Amino acid sequence: LGTAGARSPPVLRKHRGGARRRLEPAARPCRATRFTRDPLRAERFQLRGGALPLPVEIVENRTVGATLGRDSIQKSIYAGLGGLSFVLIFMGVYYRVPGFIADLALIIYAVLTLATFNLLGVVLTLPGIAGFILSIGMAVDANVLIFERTREELRAGKTLYRSVESGFYRAFSSILDSNVTTLISCAALFWLGTGLVKGFALTLALGVLTSMFTAVTCSRTFMLAALNVPGLRKPHYFCPNLTTPSKVTFSQR
């Protein structure tokens, strides 16, 4: 401050070694201006504004992992395992022998899909887990189409062996069409999407390809093997609500 007034405005500076602050003149002097205490009073209020005499109470303490969070990924895995368990139980109760065969094929599908993810280095993020769970539903849907076609052939009066063969043959076109359209959607998502969307599209596409393989090969092989067991060659094991039992024979050819 000079005799004519303030030569430079005060600047609030912080010490290097601590949290204390002090007022110092600015680096460059300015013209004589009228100096008041209002800026200093405002600075003082701002410094003391957070020092409230109130106790600190921790309401919630949560630790979130990297990227999407380990908690969310673990819950998604548990949800997928729970959904898979309910699907296995439903298929076995509703479809009897074909349902248990579908359960076995579904377990093989899950093992093959996870092995493929491991070989290709696919990282299971939250969208990737969602794509894998969705592919499980599509794998079950393929088996449902086959079994419903088999039931239609049984109601038409064909033998068990011919009904199974016709069921797989007639359902293959529907399975192929649905999987091809899904793969086209996955390709579009992978080409136009970002990182998370690409992970979802990749896991879903790999799951769809694996499910088509297990539904057409594994399920068919197990169904034909079940027909060679004398105790399983009964129509009500394959079609519980069969209305024309007199037309169904037990020959394999």
C-alpha cells in the first residue's frame, strides 16, 4: 500500500509446507485503486465455511472393482447359473426323456462355449455374460422346436424312430433361419458398436454357433441312443399327452 492507495491487490497464497495461507501482494503492481476489506472477508468466510461443528457419520461404505465392478459381474454369474438350473428342471419335467437329453446337451453346450471363450481369449464382461445367457435360451429353443416336431409326428401315427428323424429334419430349417438372423444382428452390432456392445455381440455369436452344433448333433445322437434302450421305447416318455396310442408302434425302422 502506498500513500496514494493500493498499488497492487492482495493475493491469497498457500505455504509450501502446510495448509496455512497468507496474503501477499500480486506479482505485478497495478494502478492506485480503492482498497476494501470485502474480498478478504469473503475469502475468510470461504475458508471457514466447511469447518462446521458437526460429527461425521458413515452412512454407506462400498468398494467397486475395476471397469464394471466385481459385484455386478458376480451377481450376473449367479443369475445365469440360477436361470440355467430352472431351465434344466423345466425341460426334464415337461418333456420327460427328450427333456433330460436336452439337459445333457445343454451342459455340453455350456462347457464347449466356455472352452471356446478361453481358447479365443474372450473376456467375460457384464455385456458378455448377458450374451452368453441369451445364447443359452436360444440353445433350449432349438431343442424345443425339435421335440415339438417329434410330438407332431407321433400324433400323426409314425413310429418313434421315424418321428425322431422327421422331427430333426423338419425343425432344422427353422433352427437355421433363427440362428442366421441372430448372427446377422451380431455382425451388425460388432461392426457398428463400441467396446461393450462388441463383447455382447461376440459372445452371443459364438454361443449361437455352438448351440446349433449341440442341438443338431448331440441331441440327435442321444435321442437315437435312447431309442435303443428297451425301457425307454414308450410313446408316453416322448409325448405325455398322446391321444392316438394305438397308431404308435415300437419298431425302430
